[in-house]
Amino acid sequence: MTKTITCILCPNGCTITLDTERPEETVTGFSCPQGREYALSELLHPMRTISSTVRITGAAHPRLPVKVNGNIPKELIFKVMREIDKVCVKAPVKCGDVVLPNVLGTGVDITATRDM
Amino acid sequence: MYYNVVVIGGGPAGLAAAEEAARDGAGSVLILERDRELGGILNQCIHSGFGLHYFKEQLTGPEYAQRFIDRLSGTGIDVKTDTMVLNITPDKKIYAVSSKDGYMCIEAGAIVLAMGCRERTRGAISIPGERPSGVFTAGAAQRYLNIEGYMCGKKVLILGSGDIGLIMARRMTLEGAEVKAVVELMPYSNGLKRNIAQCLNDYDIPLYLSHTVTDIRGKTRLEQAVVSEVDEHFVPIPGTETVFDVDTLLLSVGLIPENEVSKTAGVEIDRRTNGAVVSEDMMTGVEGIFACGNVLHVHDLVDFVTHEAEKAGKGAAEYIKNKGVPGGEGRVTRLLNGQFVGYTVPQKVHTERVDKFIEVLFRVKNVVNNAVVLVKAGDDVLMSTKRQQMLPAEMEKLILPKKVFDAAAGRDIEITVVKEDEAK
């Protein structure tokens, strides 16, 4: 079966097609090696990154923007969101500080994306 | 108070312009920012996807801003936040007000306009119906959610499939809202393909193309939004109405460059871009006043804003160092818009100042497949380049080498797009 995948790695958004039976040999439409890897991984096990905010006290704003600093399995997105919701940090925070390590045992940390 | 270069706006454009001006030896540089902190709209764009061109890595909006803010320290650039510019005069006096400094007049050797843009509202697109609460611009909702920490609704419909609309569809979904659909007037989306994939398809949010909102119902809070299909002239087709029970309607229906103070300075505005008419160094029609970023024309990617702002900052520094326009005005070549071309930036080029090449950014007005971009002077084709697909939503870049201007020999240059079979 032929499958069409839109690459999400960069703004080009390449349309990549592959045969689900023989993906390695049939994958076409990518314009960089990362695109090829993305399409193959999307077929086997889709991964995503997400961003959100956590509560912060003693800062100029009530919310601190955060992100996962690596890929997480797509099916864990909403579970990770629930973990992020439990976090509350105190100012000052530096960009890159870990606010929640190894979220749900994924090996990925939730980190601050700005100073506050 | 006098500064060699004053930058109006401390978002991505203003930050890059100020930094580049200082690096190029402009001397004293001041950034005026109306918000309480630098970074502009990037602060609320907490999603990833910025910086791939400029930093060669994926950053979130706040991270992208943070890098520029960090780079300011040690440059000697002064910053005034919470400061609103009210008026700029053609002789480069800036009148501004803040609660700390009160009313002030700042004289500038050169000015960089970097005020960004604002969102079109319900009024701008005349959606009929009642006037309940619950109708927001997508960017306002983004600010409430990501900076203030308020969810503005639970059952959401989004009008407009530009990137802000798509990003907010995902963001509201992640925070527990039910996003019923994204509705788009045009027969194609105006957002990036990857945002359709990762913001809508990932969460099974339907996209209705060639549809629009034709009625808004609700006494105090929004209760229902009516969506109709439109014909090829964008007229709603009777009998196609679908009623959505929603408490929130987000509008992502276009951006307008904020040029109010540009106009007080006498800067000529291009009605195609709603931004200033500029030359290749980003100088407006008023000598010593430059413009860059979304106040000049609305960009797709912040990376391109940074690149353009650096040109404006460099232009301002050169203007200061040369005590005027380097080499004088000289001969000016206008860039004319041919078939399918909506606008170009710059709109004019100082021919004698072209060193090796200049970059021209432009947008097409329609979707064009198998396109050929022709650069012409009169009937002579000076250059041609193929594009597989051109979309109004995607800004195009064209490099015009010096030899094109030599070949034009003083004639205006037209940029036109034809279909491949017509080109033969």
C-alpha cells in the first residue's frame, strides 16, 4: 500500500510517499536525509515534540513557556500535557532549566524556553 | 536626547536591526518598545519551528527572542520599554511617552521602523450576526493562553487557515478544548503544509476549504456559528449552512502592518503591501528612515524577518557613517509587477549601488503550477527561473545579479510569472 506523509521537520513540508510493504526501497519525495528518516519513523512509530506553559510564581508573568527537549511518542502527547499541568516553579528561571526531568520515563526533560 | 539610530519596536525585526546597526559602527543605538519586555510576538509563540534558516536548529519563539535579547548585552544598545511612540516627523524627531520618563522628544540620525503588524478583526471582514463575547482574534487568544494563562473557551471554531489559526487549533486542543473545525474562505490553505499535518491531521480536526462564517448567534456569550460553502466568487451558497455549537470563534484572517507613525513621518506606503516603499537597503522614501519586518510586509518566517532587519540595520549604519545616502540617490530602477505578481520588496533599486546582487522578495496573487519567473526590461527577458508550484501563502525569493541591472541599461525591470507552456 502506498502511503503519503507530509514532512514536518522544516517549513518546506515535503510530500513523501512510500510503500508500506517495502518502505526502505520505495521512499521518495524527500529533499534531505532527515526527511527520509522522518518518513520511515512516521510509518513505524510517530514521534512529536510539544510546547506548553507551566505555572510560575514571583515572575513578571503567571506562566513560563516550556518544551520537551526531545521527541516523545505521539500517543503520549496528552499524558505528557497532564504531567506538565502539575508543575509549578519559582522565579528566577533560566532558559534551558529543567522543570520536569525524564517525563513519564521517556528520557526526555521538560525545559524552560526563556528567562523569567 | 539624541541617538544616531533609533529603532521603533523591540520584536524580532527591531532586535536584529539594532544589533546589526551597532555592529556596523552606527554608534549610539536606542530601541523603543511599547510592551514591558523585548521579544514582541515571539514571546507568545511558544511552539517550535523558528530559527531553522538563521540558527540551523528548531527553536520555540521565546528561545529565538532570548538569543537576540542575550546578544544585546555588551553592545551598548539602550532600551526603553513601556514606551509608546506617538509621532515621528520627517526631520527624524520622535515623540514618545512612558510612565517612567513622561513625554519626550528624541532626535535621531536615522530611524528603523520595526513596529510589526496587528490582526484583522471581525469588523474588518464584516461577519454578520449578533455581538456576543467569545469572538477573538487568534493572536489575542494566544496571548491570553500562553502569557496570561487564561483559556478563552471550550468549544472552538477557527476561521482562517493561516499559520496562527492552525497553531491555535493544536494549542487549544492540547489544553483540553474541543476544536470543531478550521474554516477557510479560499479553496486552499494559507498555512504551511507541515502545520496542516501536525496541527490539524494529528488531532483529527477537519479543514473546510471554500467555506466561511455567515452568522454569529448568542445573547451574552457565543452559542452558535453558522458556516456556509462559498462559490468561486466567495459568495455564500444558500442551503449549504452548517450550524456549529461553539462558545468561541477564533479569527485568523490576515495581518495589517502598523504604519500609523510611519505616515506621520511622511513615509510613502505601498497599497499592495500596506508597508513602506523601500529601496534595496530598506530605506523608505524619507531619507534616513528605514523599515523592516512585518511593518514592511507580512512575512511567513521570522528567520526572513531577521535577515531583512539586518539589511535595514546595516543601511542605517551606512547612512550614519556616510552622513547621508552613500553615493547619493543616483539612478533608480523601479521593480514592476507583471502577471500573477502581487508585490515586490524592495520596490526600487539604486542601480549604481548594486554590488554583486540584490535579493527581491515577492508573492504571487494566485496558485501557479509549473511556473516560470521572468525578469524583463521592456520586451527583453534578462533572466528566467522555474518554480514547480507557487502559492500566495509562500513568499518567494529571487536573486538579481548585477548583470541584470547592467543589461536593463536604465530601464525599469518587470518581474512576471508565466505558466511553463506559455513560456515556450
